[in-house]
Amino acid sequence: MSFRFVDIDDAEMTRRREVVEPLTDAVRDLLDAVIRTEVPDSEIADAAESVRAVTERLRRVQRDGPYGVEYTRTRTGMPWGNPAVGVRNAVAPPMRVDVADDGSRCSEVNLGAAYEGPPGLVHGGVSALLLDHLLGEAAGADGTPSFTGSITLRYVAAAPLGTVHLRARTDRISGPKKFVSGTLSSGDDVCVEADAVFVIPRWARPTEPTAT
């Protein structure tokens, strides 16, 4: 797995983020424009050439392989390629995760045309992606890494495109397993309920003392 430490402080992390986010926002806006555009075919062809030129420019210097996750010297994570929260990933809505007063993780996300499944509604797979990520944030609230072992989703009601609200919390921990639950809501209506089991990988579990 590509976890890397970079010798920068949080101020430098913020500076780098402020450089790249406008580009990601512009590409995210481009995705929406491509879906909605009704310009003549000739203009679409010209636009494609312009996009290819920008792509070639950006590929002059690039990182090969997985983007991975970098950590600052204060162990602040930068999952900037992540499809839910990545600040370099224009596919990400993006989700911003907050901590509620009760310690649960919550987020408010605006989902537009790029996330549509049935007409006017959020794609069920997008709901699953966002909930899986937020459940993972809740599972990792104790500072111990864990990975999704299983997740069960119940689609209670259709979620309209627009602003959705997510919340997740860890209900209990049993050995290496963390039992987590969450919801995705539109207004006051719960649209998706989720229950998951996250598992602490062996390399992150406490070492048991060796018998003598």
C-alpha cells in the first residue's frame, strides 16, 4: 500500500491545497458542463481538442502508479486522490467530514448531474460510496486504522439530487472488529441506512506479550 510521509507542516499542506483545488473545481465544473451542454457538434469537437491539449500539458510531469495517501510530519493525512474526499479528484463531490458534538462524523454534500441515477435522483452506488467513506471515518475516530469488512445498505427512500446529509458513528468495538452505523438523508427524510463491520488489520493490532 502506498502510504508515505512527507516532511512538510500543516501550513505547507494548506498552501499546496490552495494551489490545486481551483484546478479540481474547474474540472468538476467541466464534468457538469459536458453532461448538460447542448452546443453544436462542431463546438464539441473543438472543446475536445482543447481538453486534450490541457491533459497533455498536465501529463508532462506526473506521478506513476497509485496516488496513495501522504501524511505530514504531524501525521495529518492527505488522501487527495480519494473518490469521496480527494481535493485532486474532480469525481469527488467533494465530501467534507466534520465532527458533531456527540463525536459522530457528519457531512453535508451537494450532488449534481454527475451523480444522477434514476432521473432527478442520486445513484445508489454514489450513496454507498459516500456512506462507506463516512463510516470509515467514524471507525477511525479512535486513531486505529481499519478497513471495511462488510457493509449492509437499506434504501429506505429515493434521495433527490441536491444537498444530502450524512452521519455515522461507532456503536461498539469487539476485538479487532468495529461495528458502525450511519444514514444518508435529504431534508428530514432518511433515504439510506447503513450498518458495517470494520476490521483492524493485523499489522495495526496491539502486540500480545510473548509467554516466557
